[in-house]
Amino acid sequence: MRILVVEDDVNLNRQLSDALKEAGYVVDQAFDGEEGHYLGDTEPYDAVILDIGLPAMDGITVVEKWRAEGKGMPVLMLTARDRWSDKVAGIDAGADDYVAKPFHVEEVLARVRALIRRAAGHSSSEIVCGPVRLDTKASKASVDGVALKLTSHEFRLLSYLMHHMGQVVSRTELVEHMYDQDFDRDSNTIEVFVGRLRKKLGVDLIETVRGLGYRMQAPTDAH
């Protein structure tokens, strides 16, 4: 899962980015509205954390432009506590949720998890596919109740496939959502991670759709 943090306060941006990385997300950073708008317009994100008071272009304008351009990624807006009008303006512009400053980072993480789940059509913090359970809150996975030992890349791959269960996901899409913008991306490595993940799962849930990509679904749904 790939997140964009757009916040001009360098320390707060770093604090949020570090917490997100520790939770298993890939994070890109922007420090003004123009840079944030450009990244959101050109890169695929699973969610965006967007400050309302940004230099170069304010957060309201950024989210309005994204929505006008057809960008549908969930946006969590950071607002000032005493400006209720900012919250209304942010939601009206197309933001999906907001958090007022000052805030606890844990609340931001919880809201980001919820936005990503809802965008993928999941209401619970646990996503289940056959014997596999993904706990999005704890960033852990298990098979038949036995915890899986996964690398960060394997967990990101499993998480993305389970959030998009039943859908064919291309290698390119997986690469775009597993690595940040500065990573030397190679779609061939996805095959390696899929192979490792299949071995660790021990159950045949990840289907290779020839020429298109991969699809994860429970055995009863397989065709």
C-alpha cells in the first residue's frame, strides 16, 4: 500500500512518514501544494494525507483539482482545530475524512486504514480469504491461525492482493503500489515475491492469469 503525505511542516511530515513506514506502508513525501498535486496526478496512491494550509497551492485547491481530473484515491485532510469551516470546505472539495491538529499519530493511522479498507469494499479491520487472515490493524497475517513470517515486501504484496480479492491485478500495478517513487522498479521481481508468498501460504489462493497478472480468491470462488 502506497501513501502520499503532503505537509509543509518538515518535522510533522517526517513523523507521519516514519509511522506509516513502520506500519508497513510505502510513503512518498511532498512539502507544498504544487508538488503534492503533481505527485497525486502522476503516481498511483492508495491514500493521501493532505494538509489544508500549504504553500504554493492550498489543500482545498489540490483536492478539487484531483477530483476534477478524475483522481479517486481516498484523501485524509489535516485541518486546524478551531476552523470548522475548513473541515466543511475540505469535505465539500472532495476529501474523504479529516483530522484536526494537534492529533495523535495513531488516530491518523487508524483513519488511513479505514479509508483504504472502504475504498476496497471492506468494512472490517480483518480481511479473510479462505484460511488466510489479514489483520490490517496489527499488520499481521496468519493461515489457519498460525502467524506468517513475511518480509515487508511479501506483506505488502499479500495486503494488496487481499484488499483487491477477486480482481486481476497486473504486475505493473503491484510494482506501483509496493515501491516508492525513487525505487528502481522491476516488474520481474514480483514473480519472485509471488513464488515466495505461495510457499509460505501453503494453500493455492494466488492464481496467475496469463498475460494479465494475478488474482487472489478463496478456493470456493475459484474457476
